Amino acid sequence: MEKHPTGAVRGTDLKNLKYHLMSPVAIRRYAEVMAEGAAKYGEYNWEKGFPISDLLDHTFEHLLKYLDGDRSEDHLGHALWNMCAAVHSEERWPELNKNLRPVVDDKQPG
């Protein structure tokens, strides 16, 4: 528990999280891509699960289009969405991601 100068006390379970430092611009653009996807595929289609390999392919495609000067859509917002979905997939659906390169053990020489 943490006691504030006002005398109020609160749990410290969020001590290692800094939501207040997140970019509101990035969150808005992420939400716009979510709205676009919801209109096209249904609101929770993405929660059915995508393999990380598919998400990373789409991430890189959007980044390359952006770097090539294509501004026909929000490629950075779409890349952000795909990266966030990859993080979600890694935690939620490990069974979808068994085809990825094996984890390298950094403790072994060579």
C-alpha cells in the first residue's frame, strides 16, 4: 500500500505501469484502424486469432509502403495495429505460433 500526502492510501499493483505516458496520438490512430477493421470484418474478428508470422508480414508490408512514400492509407497505424496484435497473439495463442524460429538461448557460446 502507498500512502499519499492527502492521507489517501492505494495499492501499488500498477506501480510498474505508466499508462499516462502513452501517446494519445498513437492510441487514436490505433483506434481508427480498429474501427476500419471492425467495419470491414466485424468487431471482434481479430480476437479469433492470427499467427504472428501473418501479422509480422503485414507489419513489414505497411512499413515498406510507408517508406516508399505511399500515403494511400494510414500505413503506420496499420503497422502499429499488426504489432499490437502480434503481442496479443504471443500471449493468447501460443499454439498458433509454433512454426516460428526456435528461441535462441543467449547463454550458450557461439
